[in-house]
Amino acid sequence: MDIPYTVQPRRDTGLYNAKLGIWLFLASEVMLFGALFSSYILLRVGADPGEWPQRLLNVPIGTVNTLVLITSSVTVVLGWAALKQKNFAKYRKLQTITVLCALTFVGIKSYEYADKFKHYQVITKDGKVYDGHLVKQDNEVVVLEGGLIDASKGKAHGVMVAQREAELHGGHHPEVEIKRSEIQKIGNYGPGHNTYMSIYFTLTGLHALHVIGGALVIAYILWPGAGMYKTDPERYINRVEVSGLFWHFVDLVWIFLFPVLYLL
Amino acid sequence: MSLKALHLLFIIVSTLLCFGFAGWALWAYSHEDVGRRANLIMGSTSAALGVALLAYGRYFLRKLRDVSYL
């Protein structure tokens, strides 16, 4: 028995099955990300004036990742258009670029995550706050590449900006050695550091999982699933369109995430 | 909504982001003492990309003239 409406649209909805299915799925995704964005806004609006951390993230890296995703959206749609014009070779080239863009995005995101996990803040018993990248730690001392920050500001904002400038100019911070016995609190900029880092990791982590999932689907359709193009080309083109719709949703989420997390 | 329509929406939002980000980076360039060169590069690149996206949007509309928005 053949499944109806895999290629031709239903008269009542005007859509074929897969397109209706993906839009229903995307509606649920909008609710998921919408809830998380709402949480972010409520947490930020509810924070005391001057307490919400800003510019903790590396803007040039985020910009590069944004460019990578915009490029991938262009290649995914041009690949679909090439397939509609029966140019399978061009489609394959363009979709390969899409998958490479996805891998690049995940690679850059991993680098950003690793950097945050290596970045430490140390509060000593006499109230001093040190901030910097962990060089080494043992039972006796903790060595950071960074420095003392103005605890009255309560944030590492100034240090972060200065560090970013130093990185841009290839400079290095001096190493600071802190004795374990003097440390009151030590922790990295992981999800447990503060509310901002927590929501940053939740939103970008969930988004990165969507990028990985989308890339896997596109890669499957592109390579192991490509046989369908010979047996049922219209259905295959529909699959490519549906995967492209999901990919665009993932990219649109990032277009909103980037300014909210990196710039504002 | 077809991939064509969603892509068009995506290009519009991306173009707005590019011009908005260019404004942000150029404002930071003129008001902040750190990372000035990077802000200038990001701002001008982003503005150029916004213009490129507008041109691409026109090209895309012409190329997929016969494809339905539904």
C-alpha cells in the first residue's frame, strides 16, 4: 500500500505530509526556544541594576560563527534550487559546503566552551578577586594567567575587555600564583558560575545540539539516502526542502541568540 | 510556507542584523578605548555584508521566480 501525499499536496492543507509534519515540529520548537528566551528576558530584567554581566563573550568569534551559519543557509537553499533544476552534482557540492559549515560552527563553539571552562575566578579570604585562565593547580597553589580585578565593581567585565584587547594584539597577561590556603572560593566560568553563564550554556548548548542534528539529517540525505533521487526524485527533492526548512529555523534562532547574548 | 519563503524571511532578518551589528560595532569604535580596530573591522564588514545580502536577495528572487511561496 502506498502512503498518500508524500509528493502531491493534500487538497485541504495544500501541503504534502512531510512539510505539514516539519511545520508542526517547528511550532513546538518555537515554543521551546520561546520559553528559554522568555526566561532570559525575565532573569535579566529582574537582575539588580548593574549586576547583569555584559560582554563576557568573544564578539569576533561569535561574528564569525554568525557568518558561517548565514553562508550555510544560502548553500542549503541554492542546493535545493539546483536539485529542482535537475543538477544533482551542483546540489551535492552546495550541500557538502552546508555540512562543512555546520562542522565549523560546532568546532568554533567547542573552542568557546573550552575557553570558558579554563577561565577561572578566585576569591581569597581577604576579599581579593583574581580572574584569568588556569595555568596549573595542585594541592599547594593555583596559577592563573590574569590578574587582580576591582572587587568593588563585582564583575570581571573590565578584565574581560582588557583580555580581549590583549588577545587581539597578541599580548599576554602575567601569571599570578595564589596559595591554596588563602583561597575562599574558586570556580570556572562554566554553567554554575552565575545565572548568565547558566542560561548562556543552556541556550547555546541546545542550539548546538540542533545544529548537529540538522547536519546529520542533511548528511544522511546527501550520501546514504541519495539513492531515492533515482527511484523517486520528487519525494527526494521534498526531503531536501524539509531538511532545509529545519536548517533555516536553526539559523534563525542563532540570528536572535547572537545579539542577545553577545552584544546586549 | 515553502523553503523559498522562509529563506526570504531569513535574508531579511539577517540583513537587519548586519546593519544593526554594524551600527553597534561602529558606535563601540567611536566610544570605547579597547578593541577599537576589531570594532572598526567588524562594523565595516558587517555593513558590506548587509549590502551583499540585499543584492543576494534580489538575485534569489529572480532565480526562484517560478517556485511557489507555499
